[in-house]
Amino acid sequence: MLLFLIGFMGCGKSYTAKHLAPLLQIPYLDMDKEIEKAEHQSIAEIFHKKGEPYFRELEHVFIQELDKDAQFIISTGGGAPCFYNNMDLMNEKGLTIYLNRNKQDVIDRLLRGQYKRPLIADFSREELEKFYDSKLQDRKVFYEQAKLFAYDQTTEELAQQIEIYLQKN
Ligand code: S3P
């Protein structure tokens, strides 16, 4: 079973995947970290040296190559569902879960980890808030194709929600 955690950057996908893993007894993978390992460079370096389209292709190939019979909780990059047919592929291969968090928490987290994220690296708080509003508006249409939605939930609550969903489906 593949579980995909999707959602805007800073909503806690990596943290949630890591903490869901022992609760559901499924190992986790961080898509960005796997790409960094394979390319021997950070996401910021990939963006700067090879450009965003190259990075988007790496995300797409990563999703394409996943074996749907494998067992992983995968935290995806915030843009991954919005390029190519990635959202359809993820929905075909496993259970997609849209993580969403209140805006202020997301903005605070993003301000703390800005250097890691090339799309927002130079923004002030005000610019970041504007970026968040317009980007989320564009991306929502993809995120909302997920099979499960989680808003401001604890990892334990989400684990329960997933177990109930899997029992019914
Ligand atoms: C991106 C989100 C990042 C990373 C890259 C681009 C995006 O992942 O993949 O910087 O387009 O939203 P996180 O969502 O883990 O920050």
C-alpha cells in the first residue's frame, strides 16, 4: 500500500509521514530527500543549476517508477501533484491524503525554513503571505483530488482516519 501525503509547503508533510510510520507500521519516504540523494545535490541547488522544469521531471519520474504494490508512506513536495498527470498517477497507485493547516502556522514554518525552498527564499512575511494566497488558489484544484482530507489534525487522529478509510475501502 502506498500512502501519499500531499499539500502546500510548510503544512507538515515530512513530519507527519515520519510520525505516521510507526503508528501504521509502514516505512516512510521523503520524495524531496530521495531526489536529493539520487542527484547528489540539494533541492535549492537543483533549482539553481538545472532549473524548475528539470526538477518537475524528476518528481514525475519518481512517481512513475513507484511500484504500486510497495509499502510506503510518502511525503511529496508541495508542487508535485500540480505537474504532469502526477495526481492521477498517485490516485491510481495508492491513497492520497491532503494535509492542510491554518495559514499562520504554515507561514511561520515557512519563514523558519525559507533557505531550503527556492521558490520562496527571498520573500518577506508580507510577500510570503501573498504568494501563499495565490499559489494555494492555483494548486487547490489538484490537492482537492485527494481521497482523504486532513485539516489541523494530530498525527494520531490522522492515523485513525486512515485506518477507518482502509477498512471501508
Ligand atoms: C515545492 C515544495 C518543496 C520542494 C520544492 C518545491 C513547491 O517541498 O519540493 O522546493 O513547489 O511547493 P515541501 O512541500 O516539502 O516544502
